[in-house]
Amino acid sequence: MKKIINSVEGLRLYELDKFHSMLSDDYLFDKDNIQTKFIFDQFFNDKSLFADQKLQLLNISYSLASLITEKFADYVGEPTSTLNIKLDDYVSAFIWGGLSVFVPRIVNSEFKVDYLSPDEYVLEDDGSERLLTYYQVSDTDDNVQTYILEQLYNRNQITRTLFKVSKFQKFRDYSVEGDDVPLNTISATANLEPTEIIDRIDFSPLVKVHNRKLKGVKYGTSEIRKVRSLISSIEIEAVNIQDQFLKHLQAKLAIPNSAMKIDPKTGIADIKGLEVFGMEGGDALPSYIVNSNPLIDKSFAQIEDFLRQICAVLTIPTEFMGLKDGGTAESADTKKIRLISFIKKVEKIRSKFEDAMMQLNEIKKMWGGKADDILAIEWPSIFPDDPQILATELQTAQDAKLISNIKAIMRFNGIDEEEAKKEQAIINAEKATIDTSVVLPN
């Protein structure tokens, strides 16, 4: 038996897997979620009539983690380049996992780039890299067996090993153990070669993008990890509020004694099937005993405060969380000034991914693919531009000979170079028509 993943790396992968699952619908209604189990243990132990409703609680972690990653991916955007790589999944992984991994390869003479989840990547101390892919296979008796395909990248050599897992990660010991078996044991890996030499390069082709990689640390920092405790605090408040609302549904009714049948032997009132009250003069009207709690409003305020703290830690606008500051409409320029820290963060992320795309372009050239000598990358505007302000800026740049007409048309209309050249031809034709129609005075 071999230790496939040691406890240190196992803990990291286990935690990242939890962050990753927070973006999945499977994370909803999961009372065994490790981050909130201590909260829900007491909550779900209530065996009242309304316990089923408690099982339908929306997991706050799912909502916030998805919101944070999706917003960053939306604002980073999809660049235009000849590599034609969709960055949405990579940017999301960069946020929740602190790391994006591009896996370039040649398929039928074409250059392809595969996405690798950060919770499947391990960097060894000697510089080699391991990709771990999990497979679950059912046998004839419907027993599920887990396999792990290990692909070890040592410079330009890939060594593949398939393991049959015998011990999974568990509390306080996050290592994984198993026995190596032939690659053809399962159909998913049957066609893979045990060893592969990558031609034309002498280094690992894996391209990584780290989020704030600190000195002495192998991996980038997860944005979700930064606010994990704040998210858990929000969940505590949300669960408390939900529990109070459920108690309101169980409110008791106070009615006059004269409206109830009292058992003379036991003195217990029989209220079964009671729908009509017999009232006498001077009787107090029936009323609900409301389980009011003045702290509920404070819990809502506390949740809003936690959301603002998340925004401050991650340098994201408060409106991402549905929080409004002020009621007046903003111009595009005013919004840019207010959100300058967030814009700089997005630009920094874009810069990191530009570097990665440059590396991929170089690998593509080494492998004989059709690549640009200098890769041109065009990013969409982070915020919509004010047309009048943009036109003035472009006109100023043209007057100063800082931008061509074609580039100005591309920027103003948000079109590519080919479309801009067609637009320039139409403008030139219209200008020529106007010039020839002018009659000069004698």
C-alpha cells in the first residue's frame, strides 16, 4: 500500500474541495457541511412539527461563494485573442482556489488547453507536479470503488499511475492511501500510456496563475478562505433568525375559559376540533401569544455588517451584496473613482492572465502551431463608458497623434479590427460624397 497524498497536502486538497463544492448546487440543503455542522447540530435536533422546514434552509455559503466568484469572473471578462481561451472557469478557480492551472496539449495536430481544478494539483518540493483525477466505478455488485489517476510532470516527462484507493481522508488524518493497479483496470484510463515524453520543450508545459503567492508558500491565496469565518458568522445569524420565524408559526392562542371544555377529573382543557368560541359578556377576546424577539432586527443589522466586512476584505463593491449606499444615480466616471481599488484588483488579475496567455502562445509556437509573434489581447471595458466622455477622450488622443482612426473606431463601437476597417471605408465614402456635392462660389 502506498500513501498517494500525505496529510499536509491532503488537508489543503480537502479544504479546496470544500470551497469548490460551495459553488455547486449539491452544496444546498447539506446539513453535514463541515463549515456549518456545529451550527446545524442543534438546529436539526429539534424534533418539532416544523423540522422538515429546517431541512429546506438555503446554505448561505453556496450563495455568497457563488456570488463572489461569478462577479469577479464577470468583471475580469473574456479577452479577444487568437488563442480563443474562455477564461470564466480559470478566473473562478483563481478566486476560490487561489490558483488556475492551464494544461496545454496537442489533439489531432490542434493546440488545445484543458482546465484543471486547483483541488487536483500538487506541487512537490523537488519542483515536479502532480495532477490527481478521481474516478468512481461501480462493479457487478453495485459496489463503488474509487480510483485516482496520478500524472507526474517532471520537466517534459509525464509518468502515469492508477491507484485503487483503500483509505480515504478522515478527521485529523487527511492522507489518502491505495495500491497501484494497471491503467487498463478502468475504461477511462485504458488508452493512456504509462510514460510520455513531450517533444520540442524541456520544461513542464503546465501554466499556473497564483493569487497573491506569498514568500515560502507553494500556492496562491483563496479569496474564499479570507472570508470563511465571516460567512460562517452570517450563517449563524441566518439560522437564528430562521429558527425565530419558525417559532412564530407555533404561536399559542389565548382564549377565555368559558370557550373551553374542562375535564372535571383532570382539569385539562379539551381544545381538539375547537373552531367556534362561545363568548359571554365581559370575556377577553381570543388573541395569539406572539413569540416576539427584539433581537431579530439586530441580527439583520449584524448580517449587513458582516457583508460589508466581506466587501472590505475582498475589495469588492457593496452593491455586489445587494447593499445600497446613497440613492442618487452615478455617472460612469464617478463610479470609476469610487471603485478605483476594485478596478485595480481586476486589472491586476487581468495582467496575471495575460502573462499566462503569453506563455501558452510561446508553447504553441514551440509545438509548431500557428501562433502570433506578439500575442494581441483585447479586454472589454470594466464599466460601460459614457459615450460623450469617450468620444471626447478619443478625439483628444487622435488630435495628439496617440491613436489611429481604426483603433478609435474599435474602442468607441466595441468591434474588432475587421469591422472597424469596414466602418472606416463607409465613413470615407460618405465624406467623399459630401465633398463632391459642395458648390464653390464664383
